[in-house]
Amino acid sequence: PCERLGLVVGEAEPRLLQVDETGRAALGDALSGRKTIALDEAQMANGSHPDSDIDPTALGLTPRNLAYVIYTSGSTGT
């Protein structure tokens, strides 16, 4: 649900999100002020997609930051 996605993004505070049209619609206000990379042709055609890959070091990332993230509520049930 959209509310759950917003909660996850708000708590995780990602520096960069890859989204398509469906993801943008689902996340809505949770994307406000967040850097995104378009995964759909419509947004890329509007020039919203970078001309080249983003330099990971500009985001402060190194190979040590590579991760596969699974977000769960744990035992809180939230």
C-alpha cells in the first residue's frame, strides 16, 4: 500500500531511488526532495534521466556500501 511505501522510504531515508511511473504514483509525497533515477521511457524522454551514470563517489558511496536490502517490520508489527 502507498502508506506503507511512504513509511519505508521515510524511515530508510535513501539517498537515491530508482522509480518508474507506477512507483512515482505509489510513493507520491514520499519522493518529495529525494533524488530519483527514471526507469521508464516517458520520464527519460522528458530529459529527467541523467546523460551518464551518476558517479557513486559523488553520493559518498564505495564498494563497501553495496547492499541488498530487505525491509521488514521485525517483531513490531508496524
